[in-house]
Amino acid sequence: MYYIKKTLEISAAHYLSLSYESKCACLHGHNWIVTIYCRSRELNPDGMVVDFTHIKQQVSAHLDHAVLNDVLPFNPTAENIARWVVDSIDECYRCDVQESQGNVASYVSDDVAAVPEL
């Protein structure tokens, strides 16, 4: 099994629709750190799990310098963004989304057996 990890920094704004009063309901921004984990049993014809540039295009091109509420069809919590990344990249099995220092959400696909920490 082959494994790769790609880390991106994305500047984006969002606001959260929550069931309780929170200052996060107001538009605000983060410099998000998004770590994407991919794997494959076989390498593609170019000798890669997936091209790092394709990962960046899929995620950064969609999210960077955006108001996430305008480009994503769900409440843009870190947890939901992590799930969206995993669902958007075929080879991706895990995504960590850090919205600020010390606040990280992860999503790991249900069909993943134990995998190494990269």
C-alpha cells in the first residue's frame, strides 16, 4: 500500500449556523491548515498515488479566499469540511482541518483499516 500526505494553507471566511448563541455566527476568517491523506494499492500510470498538484487544485481552487458558506452546500464547520475533502478525492481516506491553533477536526473514512501516521 502506498501513502501520501499533502498539507495546504487556505485563507477563507465563514459563519456558522448553530443551535446556540455564538460569536461564530458572525462572518469571520481563518488561515486553515488542511492535511490530506491518500492511499492506493497501485500507483497510477505516472507512478503516483495522486498528483499533489491535483489535490491542491481540488481543494484550494474551491476554498481558498472564499466565503465558505457561498461555495459549500453545508454548515462549514471544520468537521464538515474534513468530510467534504475525503468525499471529493477518490484516494483520500483521512483529512485533518485546523481552523486555529489547537482546534483540529478529523474525518476518517469508515472503510479504513489501521494506517500508518505519516
